[in-house]
Amino acid sequence: MEGAQTLAVIGQNGSGKSTLLQILAGIMRQTRGECHVDGKVSALLELGSGFNPEFTGRENVFMNGAILGLDERRMRERFDAIAQFAEIGSFMEQPVKTYSSGMFMRLAFAVAVNVDPDILLVDEALAVGDLVFQHRCMHRMNRLRDSGKTIVLATHDLTAVTKFCDRALLLDEGKLLADGKPDLVVQKYHALVFERERRYAQFDGDADGILQAEYAAGGEMPVAITIPNIDHRFGNGDASVIGVDVLNQKGVPVRDVPGGQRIIVRVSVRFDRDVDCPILGYYIRDRLGVDIAACNTSYAGRILPPARKGQIFTSDFHIQLPHLAPGSYSVSPAVARGTVVKHDMCDWIDNALVFSVGEEDVIYGMFKMDVEVRNYVSDASAGSNA
């Protein structure tokens, strides 16, 4: 890694993520190749690593500081900040073997981020804490990143990868499959997962579903016939997306969409083999690759009939957009076979179409919620008479 980076390491269980972080932390040695680490490393690895269960929380704090090369004086200077961040109260004076997993992780993270590391290694540990703790940890890691520290994060949280990291590695069975921009690496990870599901999963038809499809007289039907962009495409080839479009309520294609308006996302596919339980759908993402919303025919309860080779299906998704933050958004169309829970991906196209949402109002965050505000003000005379 050159310079300060926030690096994500992703992959399925057993791919080698934890092993890589343990090598970087100096806990394990690589069997081949070289590992160069330049700077002080603080590691938050598997639950229990680095702490003596018989020691109190306070004793473990000072022990970890000593391991990282900080003398007792410097750890005393940091102790109050560590205790305040961990928020475990009187448990700080009790053996950590009495801690819950959440309390343990609070203390471990508090130590890891308060010893002034050059490199912070985090191995899926944040998933253990409660929601408030997770938000606090992400806020602190953002501050570390902004201060120029290097962070290596092994995680299954793909939204955190695209939102928080500026580089990603995809590992599989100890091998590096991809190294690059997080959104592209995440797309390759999705492709890997879907391919394995295709090979190993057994799918049940949605027998209880009600077939809900419109049949146009004379064979006439709306069909999207263009795919403006293909960043990445994968699937088993049983069907292919032949077009995707975003339309206004009059059926006119649009690329600039006011927030809060109704639009239609149209997905058209051609079946190259018989598919008994077809599903058409889409994902909408922001420019950072964060999933904003998604839907498909099965999830919406509009079950499609079995498809025969050569048939074309079109699904129009009528969407009431929220008041989105201004910017660009992409549509990724897909066709699959199976159910919402278990499906075999036939074709998926990442970022096939991009549309823009203009600045209609001040938007805080990702979108503007429908909020009703009620104010209550006391009588001015009440305060003076108190």
C-alpha cells in the first residue's frame, strides 16, 4: 500500500481475510512471499485476541499499551479517553472473562483507536457491538482516516466497503481475484457469489404465487431495446437483458428526474432457454455504489408465468421517488430464475443506465423524509414567575 489508504478485504468465509490481517499484525508468518509493514499497527481481530481473560479491563488496557510500545505514563494519559469511549463503567475493574461480547468489543476498540496507530486492522469485529456502538466506531474510524491513518477492514458489509473505503481486495481460497476501486471489486464479488449459487443451490418454484402478467393484443407490448452502459455483466445465460429505460409518467424517456416524482423503470429481457420461474428486477445505486433501493417482480407479488425460449418479457416498475439528494444514480437491471430467497442469476448488468436528480431543495443526507413538525412553547410569563 502506497500512502495512507482505507483498504477493504472482502470474500466469502474461508477466503483468507482473517489470515491476511493476522500476517499484517505479526501474529502469523506467511508461507510464501514477503510482508512489509511500515508504522505502528493496532489490531482489532477476533473476539478475545490480545486480552488476558483473568486480568481486569484496566490491567488489559495497560498490557496492550505495553505490547504496542507505550510506557505506563503515556497509557495513563490515554486511559480516561479509553474508559469514556468504552462506557463499561465499574466493569473496568473486573476480569474481562465476566464481560459480554459487546462490552469486550467496546473496550478492545477503545484501546485500538486511542494508542495513536499508524495502521488500524479491523477484522469484522464491529458487527459484535450494539447499533449505537457501531455508529460511534464508524465515526471514530472516519476521523482516523481523515487524519491520514491507514485502515485495513476485513468485512462482509459491502455498503461499508463502497461508502468508507478507497480500495478493495477480493480474496477467494487464499488467492487474490481483484484489486481496485471498491464498487468494481464488489461487483466482481457479487458475480462470484451468484455463480456459486447457480452451481450448488436447488430451487423451488413459487407454486403458491398468482400469475400476474399483462398480455397485449396482437402481440404488441412495450420493449426497451437499448443498454446505454455495461460496467460488468454476469449470469448463466438462460436469459438476457435486452434493454432498460427510465420514463416519466407519460412514457417518455428521461435522464433528468426531479426528486419526489413518479417514474417508470422499464426492464426488457429475452429468454434463450425455458425458465419456469422468471424474475425481473433492478437496483438503484448512488454514485458511490451504495444501494438506495431495489425491487423485482417476485418481491412485489407480481408473479410472472413460465417463459419459453425466444419469448420477450417487459416489466414496468412504477416508482414514487423520494426527494433524493442531488446527484447521479444508476440502474442495474437483472433477470433471474427462482424466488426472492433462492434464485439463479440469468443476467445482471451493473450501472446500465445513469440518471440525474437536480437540486430542488436543500437535502440533508441521502433523501428528504416526509416529516410533520409540532412545536410547543411555554407561556413567557411562566418563566418570570418561577
